[in-house]
Amino acid sequence: SERHFERYFEDVIARDQRIEPRDWLPEAYRKTMIRQIAQHAHSEIIGMQPEGNWITRAPSLRRKAILLAKVQDEAGHGLYLYSAAETLGGDRDDLTEKLISGRQKYSSIFNYPTLSFADVGVIGWLVDGAAICNQVPLCRSSYGPYARAMIRICKEESFHQRQGYELLMTMMTGTEAQREMVQDAVNRYWWPSLMMFGPPDDDSPNTAQSMAWKIKRHTNDELRQRFVDMTVPQAEALGVTLPDPDLSWNADRGHYDFGAIDWDELKQVISGGGPCNTERVERRRAAHEDGAWVREAAAAHARKQQQRKEV
Ligand code: ACO
């Protein structure tokens, strides 16, 4: 009976085991899991654009090879995640349609422009650093296919983070103009990176239920604080200033205090009004439409193979 299945589901969660695709699960769990996985997949795919912008203009063959590898990794992450959503009955075509018609979200961070090559380094350091902070606990998320995808994704994100930091260290030991480029990129990306963790806990409609289901292991504010604590010493080592006059060590809390985040800006970016939202979605739509013939050809080929088998 339904009640029996429900008890089994609750038991799996209570024992910290994983929910697997063939297990019974509450419809609301399925819905929120598809939502989070799809938003995550869309973020990886849209996230290829801001950095892809610099592939043809990378300053050396080495930097170009690194950046190409990184952007390809993001395509891979998007694909594992769409596959994870499919195990819950999410349909890839439908999810893509929802992305390009603005009915599903992707991370706010990818709606900011990449104005100089230093942005590639800062995205690696701060954006991928924030992504790791958020995603390492998701390796213990209650939905098996998502948790397992996250293990490989986190390993690759760690490489992305290190390449960003290494790029910035190189620029910081370069010319004055290079140091200024790095500082300018940090000034533009610091606050949007903090917004990646989502709205504050008291304004986060999904957190309580997702924590109860162990989809999320920490709240948005907990992870944001962890990221700030981790990043301040890295900024010092690098020799850049984080653009927040209120940032200071609080010995009583054992954490860094930081200034107020502009939540109106996050709301605006999430609802389509960020600096690059239109451009990002249009680009994705064009790529999807340009690829229609590939999907048609693949489907025709599959039909032909199937017919041959039947003969
Ligand atoms: N950008 C865009 N949308 C966001 C952001 C953000 N920075 N933060 C929150 N939202 C959305 C939520 O997805 C939710 O959407 P809904 O209206 O469809 O329900 C809504 O705003 C309210 O937020 P929350 O209740 O806090 O939502 P949730 O519990 O899902 O927490 C979070 C948001 C932390 C982003 C969570 O979904 C998560 O951990 N996702 C997986 C990680 C991820 O997607 N990373 C992508 C960027 S990193 C990268 O790709 C390099």
C-alpha cells in the first residue's frame, strides 16, 4: 500500500541511504529533485558561454588548451545531470524547451559579462570555488544518481578552481596593468559569487523541505559563510582586496562578518533582468535550433537500425 511505500522511503532517508530510480518516492520529492537537477544542468550548459567567449582570444596556446578543456567539462557535467533528471522521468527535450522559453532557471552568476581575460581566472577561483562549496555536500544528497554524478563533477570543478587561481597568481606577478585587471574582475564578481548560494535562509522557500529530505545538507547561509571563510585567506595570499569594507574576522563567532548583499539584484537577475540574460538564452536557443538536423538524423538512423533488426 501507499503507506507502506512511504514508510520505506522515510526509512531510507532516516538511515542516510540513497533513493534509487526504481524506488517509490513522493511526487513532491520527484518534482523538487527534477527542478534542482534541471536548474543545475542548465547552469552548466549556459555556463559555457561566458568563458567560451575567451577561447579564441586566450593569450597563449597553454591557456587556450586549459580553457577549452574546462568548457568541455561543463558540457559533460550538463549531460550527466540531464541523464540524472531522466531517471526521474524528466524529459530532456522538455527541459531544454523550458530553459529557452524562460520557464526554468539557471544560476544567476552566468548572466554577468566576461570583460577581460582576468575574468576567466576569477570565474575559476570564485565561481567554481563557490560551486565546489555548494556541491561537495551534494555528493551525500539523498538521490543516488545525483549524488554519484556530483562526485565526478566536484573532482573536475576542483581542477577548474585551481586553474583559475594559478592564472590569477601568474597575472598578479605580471605588470601593474595585469594586477589592475585582476582587481577589477574581483570587484565585479565578488558579490554575484555570494549570490550563487541563493536567497537568505529566511527567504528560501525550498530549504526546509529539501533539508528534511536530505537533498540539501546545509542551508544557503551556512554554505555562503563557509565560502567567505575559505576565500578571505586566499584573497590575502593573492594580494587582491575583496570589495567589502565590512569584511572582518569575528573572533566570537569564529567566522568572517560581511556586508549586506543586494537581494534586489539577485531577484532581478533570477527573473530575467540581469545584464546578459537575453543574450545567454538567445544563444542557447540558436544553438538548439542549429542542432535540429543532428537530432533528426540521429532519430532517422536509430529507426533504420531498428527496422534492420526487425527484418
Ligand atoms: N540563481 C538562480 N536561481 C536561484 C539562485 C541563483 N543563484 N538561488 C536560488 N535560486 C532559485 C531556486 O532554484 C528556487 O527556484 P524555484 O523558483 O524554481 O523554486 C528559488 O530561487 C528559491 O531559492 P531556494 O528556495 O533557496 O532554492 P533551493 O533550495 O533549490 O536552493 C540552490 C538553491 C542552493 C542553488 C540549490 O538549488 C542548489 O544547491 N542547486 C545545485 C547547485 C547548482 O545548481 N549550481 C549551479 C551553479 S554552479 C555551476 O554550475 C558552476
